[in-house]
Amino acid sequence: MHYPIFNSIVNTVETQLGKRGIKAKKFRTWEDNKIHATGLELIIGLDQASNFMHSLSINFDWDSFRETTMAKELEGMNSHPFLKIETLTKSSVTPTIDVEMSWLFDIDRCQPEIPGEAGNYRIEKASRWMESISKKVNELLAKDDIITRWHIEIDGDEHGRYLSAINLISYFQYELTSPKSLKEVQHLVSRKLQDLLLKANRVIYLADEILDDSVAA
């Protein structure tokens, strides 16, 4: 399937990252025709921006139904291929783009081994700073209608149990109902991406601040 509107969104994201001097470690589009879906996977390295996170992952999800709804509303989209597919044109959905943003923590830096300690002290200590970060992030994103959660995995070694994966995930959803042209879509996406990156940097800053105190304690 061909998604000219979403392809324009992808190109806008790539252009805006370039303007900000951000080099993505991963920039990949995907498509699954079985579920009429497409998306963009983006990973930005944070080694220079954070002492405790190694990367930021941003996933943009889209589908043919949203693409078709937008194609019916935008100027110059009369030849869009989806407008020839009756099952798509009969569907009426709000054109929203789903965004999953994940901060991937460096498990070794966040959970240093302490000589003489034993048991599950790393998990116990991590639970405290994770709770502090959750509180601060919820305050930071209070005005956004989003869901934020932790994804963790637990493992163990001779020193006790520890977290083998620590990811903070926020889910955003942006309506694209206002644009009337592809140019307006690109402008809106540029603004939303700027907002996302600003929020991402604020989360990185507050998480580093909390972990600086926690690891030093």
C-alpha cells in the first residue's frame, strides 16, 4: 500500500531532526498490509545527553483508514490511491497519529553494585528513584492527556536480583483534523515534534537529577 500523507510526515520528521543536528541511531518505516497499518521507528542515542539513559525511542503509528480520512479533507489529494478503495472511503475515523516515546535507562549505571551489600538491594533502591521520577514526570506532563508507565524486566545473579531492563514509556495522541493541505500537515507535525523533543529533554534532565542523588547516596 502507498501512504503519501504519512510519507510526508516521515520526511518532515527526518528534516526537522536534521535541522536540530540530531542523528538517529535508527530511522525505519514499517508496513503491515494485513492490519492496514504503517509506522516509523526512531531511536536517538543519549550518551552525550544523559548520564543514566542510553537512548530515546519514538514510534509513530498510522493506518490506511486515517490516511483515507485525511486524503478526503486535504487539497490536491484527488488522485490518492486509497480514495479508489470503497472499504476505506466508507470508513469514518478521526485522523490521529499515535506516538509512543520511551526513555531507555542504562541498567548498569542506574544500579551500581555496592561492596558488602547482598540480596535485592538494587531493586529496592531502583523502586525508590523510579517512584520519584514517576511523580516528577506526572507533574511535568499533567496538562497532557497521556498515559505514562514503566516497563521493567527482572533477573538475578550471585549478588541478588536486579532490573535487567528499565524503560519509561509515555503514550501521546495528536489529532490531525485542522490541516487543509499537505503543507499545513507538515507545519503541524513540525510543531508537535518540537514539543515532543522538548518534553523528552525535560524528562532526561529531571531523571538525571534524581539519579545523581540516588546513586551517590
